[in-house]
Amino acid sequence: MRKRNKEVMPDGAEIIETDELLLTERSLSDVTANSRIGAFVGASGTGKTFSVREIVDGMEDVEVVWLEFESRPTILHLARVIYRGLFDDEPPAVRNSISNAIILGLSRNGRQRKLLLVVDEAQRLNTECIEYLRYLHDHVGTGFSLAILGGDGAWNVIRREPMLLSRIYRRVTFTPMGEDMVLEMLPNYHSMYGNMKEDLITQLNDHCKGIFRLWATVTETLVSLMAEKNAKRVDQKMVDTTISLVFED
């Protein structure tokens, strides 16, 4: 078990080394070691961003620039966001000047650590933006790694661009957990599930549908209800209240 991030996890929860998390760790290691491109895709809420953040936060030999763009961005917007991420400064007005500065910033020369650009919500990007990222990565002077993260539809965006698709060195696909996996995972995720009736967990999963993000919200809610009642065990009323608070209008 890894040390939990208190900012993004419910009180008392622990990080579970799921297959996707371990594959992400291996894939990011391979991608950064070889200055290649990795894709981390799957349904919303299944742990893509969490897993990548968890791994890159522990990569002391890698400089990470995290990027997220508006929906259907222009290349100018893309370039401006990358510039700000690299230099923590406002970019020039002219796109060519921005691109020239970006290429210099991505250069291997003078860098003490490996460089990884992480593009989150990649399903927002269009063909021109994908091509621009590929151009930067392929440029003879640059030597950075690229991690592309995206929810529903992200792999379709990548797949539509053969020049990018052929450059994907590692791919990890995130999916909702099956019920058996939920029952196995939850007691390790939070101790309160260890003595919780299986049918109560199943009731909650009928709403969570194996989505880790929803289980995190449910766990946080149950922890709060237990604290309010000074209870040692989750009961049916707490489950009903949680379903009402989290899922029902």
C-alpha cells in the first residue's frame, strides 16, 4: 500500500495498488526512460488522473508539466498553455514566437532532469491540436516524454490520427470495477468496509457501478455519517442516507 494523498482521498482511506495503477507505474517508467508517448484512457471516474498523478509525484528524476486545455482549443490556445506550463510566464503574442520558445524549452540541452508533459482531458483536442503535439514531440531538437490522458472518446481521438497512433509506446485502459473486484478491494481501501454487510456494499455499488470516483464520494459520506453518530459500523439507514445524498435528486 502507498501513502495516501490526504487532499484527494477520504479520511482513513488507503491507496490500493490496482492492476491499472501498477500498469501505469510501469508504463510511465518506460515512457520517460525512452522519451516516448503513453496513452491512459477509459471511462470517466475510473482513476486515470489519480493514478498518473500518484506515480509522477514520486518520480524525483522527472520534471512534470501538467496541461489541460479548454474544449475544442485552437492551436494558439494550445501553444499558450504549453508555454505557461514550461515557463510560468505569459507567452508572446505571435504563435510562431511561442512555438520557437516552446521548442527551445523542450530541448534536451541544459536540462538536469527528464521532462514529461501530461495532457489531461485529451478527448477535447481536435486533429490540428493532436498534430501539433506530435510535431513538438518529433522535432529533432526536443527530447521530452508525453502522457496523454482522456475519458470517454479519447482513444477514438487518438485512433483517428495514424501518425500519433503509431507512436503510442504504452497504453493503459481503465474500466469500471466488477462487483467481485469491489467486494475484494473495499476492505483494503477503508477499514469500515471490513465489517460491513456484503449486501449493503452491493446496494451502494448498484449506484456506483464500479466507478472509483463515486466510491470515494460514498466513502467520504459514510465516514462523516459514522462520525456524527459515533458509530462503529455502517448500517442500512446510513446506506439509505448516503444514496439520497450522493445519487438521488
